[in-house]
Amino acid sequence: MTDSFTSSLERDLAGLIVQTLKLKVDPGTIDPTQALFGDGLGLDSIDALELSLAISQTYGYQLKSSDPEIKAIFASLRALANAIEKNRTK
């Protein structure tokens, strides 16, 4: 298993994504720079809603679709982890 995560938060977040969305992928194989949507990990808008709820419950960070930065926040695992690190309350 190649672990290219730069932080334990990235590693934990990869696990949260896999568990929340019931993905059949090893969290350790998720490239933290790969796109989460489209041709990357293949997530869709429903996945984003489920993941936003899990992030709120786990880290206390409320992701809002009205946020002008939301696409950048969800661009990759690394971008999402960086946003959580800056805004988490738990």
C-alpha cells in the first residue's frame, strides 16, 4: 500500500469518505491530490451532501453549498483536509 498522505487528517478523512459513502476502495490507495468528483474518485452531488454531514458531525465544520469556495474545497482530498484543518471546531 502506497501512503502519500501528508497528514493524519488526510488519512482519517480518506477513511471517513470510504466509510460514509460505502466505497469499495482501500482508503490508503486514495491519491490526496486526485479529484473527488468526475473522473477522479467519481463522487456525485448526493455523495457531497452525505460527506458534508459526516464532516460536520466529525469535525464540527459546516460546509455550505452557498460558499463561493465550495468547488475548491471539494477539489481533492488534500484541499478538503486543508479546509477542515482551518475551520474545524472538534
